Amino acid sequence: MSSPYLLSSGSRLGRVSECVVAAVLLAWPLVLHDSKFLLHVGVMIALYAIIAMSMNLMLRIGQLSLAHGALYGVGAYTSAILTRDLGLAFPWAFALSGLASGAVALITGPIFMRLKGVHFALLTFAFGEVIVLCFVEFVDLFGGNSGFGQIPPIRLFGQELGKQGCYLLAMSLAIACYWVLKALYRRELGIFSSALHQDEVLVTACGFEALRFRIAVFGLSAALAGWAGSLFAHYQGYISPDSFGFWTAVNALIINVLGGVSALAAVIIACFVLIPLPEFLRDMQQYQRLFYGLVLIALLCFMPKGIAGLWTRLTRRAKPEGGAS
């Protein structure tokens, strides 16, 4: 029986294939060193992969967080302020940006995580809008609608990273997040999430503290979004509230739906399908959203269970041909 959780199983072949894909992605700049546009697309894919994986954490525990765009922004503004205004080095600002987003989630978690389903989604939507409103209204601190510019570029070991360096850093972080989350899903995190879905009352009766578990997952998820925001801020050199609104969280949700929530590898594949579309359609600005929407509708109609569901269907069809007993 094929596993619904990962496109690549825990077999040796699966691990080798993942390592090969990771090596190819990291070697991409060697092939495309003259194409700044394709490197930019690669950076955006990596950043959205991290955001989508952070959203995947929440979806695994049955919660839809519509504040993830704002938490992404908390990381971005924290890192930008620490480096530009306070003169902190990027590595420290990067670390603290994730901690700042995680802290916001841990502080609000004891209240928010008592709600479930649509109530939690609406609460996080409202909370995210409040955060974005703070970015707009506190002009002296965040720059308001005019944005926050002159953000120092990423410097590591005294060297400024160019497009290639930013791509390698962002993709390395995305790959690291994938492997860490994959390991967690196969251990306690995956076991507890599955158990809570099946019978939360029984699991709680056995002494498991479901609320604390959900709060911890919310904190980790927010931290990942914050670290992605830090990279985005320093890569762009300029940020504004528009980049961290409701639609950022919706895009992360769409990526998970297209990939398949229970298949982390499929979520990454969905990033490579969806994220390049707006970038390649920039010259068709008036038709960009229309074309993007039509492609998305077509994908969801032909693959209602996502890429993971398509993979399962194809492997089942191939089984008889392989002589399965």
C-alpha cells in the first residue's frame, strides 16, 4: 500500500531521490548564474516553500491560521529594524526575527488555540489584520504605507550575498525545514497530530495535554514564517504592509491544498507549480490574476485531492502492471 503521507517513502530509494533533488536545487546557480530573473524566481519559491510548510504544521493539527501572512511580516519588520535602525548583524537579526514571530504566537496561543475550525480561522484573520494595521499606522516605526526601505543586504562572514548567495541561503533553509519537519512528522508530532484528529477526547483522557501541544506547534509554525520574512526583507531591501496581508496566508493554504496537506513533498512540488506563475506573467499585468485563477481552477478540478492524490492514483494503476500479487 502506498503511503499517503509522503510521495517519497522512507525507503533508501526515497532518501536517495530526495538528496539528488536537493543537490540539483543547490547546484542551480551554477547553471543559471547569468539569469537574475530565474534566480529571483528560485528565491521566491524557496521563501514560499517555507511559509507553506509553516502553514502545513497548522493544518496537520486541524487549524487554519489566516494570520500567517502577518507573522511573516513580524519577522520581516523585526529583522529590518534590528539591522537598519539598531545596527545588529544579519545572523542575530535573523535568529531574533523567528523568535519574535514565535513569541507572538506563544503569547496569543493560550487564548487562540482554545478555539477550533472556522472560529479559529476568523480570529486569526482578525488578528492578522490588526498586525498589518499596526504596520500601516505606526509610521515612525514601520514606515506606514510608504514602506520600510534601505534595509541592509545579507552579509555573512563579512561578505555581501548577491543573487546567487541569497538563492543558496533561502533554498538551504527550505531544504533544512523540509527534512526537520519530515523527521518530526514521522515521530511524536505526526503521531500526536493523527491521534488528536481521530479522537481528541480519548487522547486527552489518557493524560495528553492537547492545548499545550497545539500552542507549541503554533509557536514553531510562526517562527518558520518569521525566518522566511527576515530573508525576504533583506533580499528585497524594501518591505511594505501589502506584502504581509491576508492573501499571503491564502496562497500558503492554496499551495497546501494543491499539494496535499498530508504529503510534505507534494507541498514543495506545488510551490514549483504555482509560485513562478505570477513572476512569468508580469508582462501581462492586466491578465495576470485571470490567468492565475484559471490555471488554479483547472488544477483543482483535475486533481481534487492534490498532487499527492494524483500520485497515489498513478501508483495504484501501475501496480498490476508490475505484477503485484
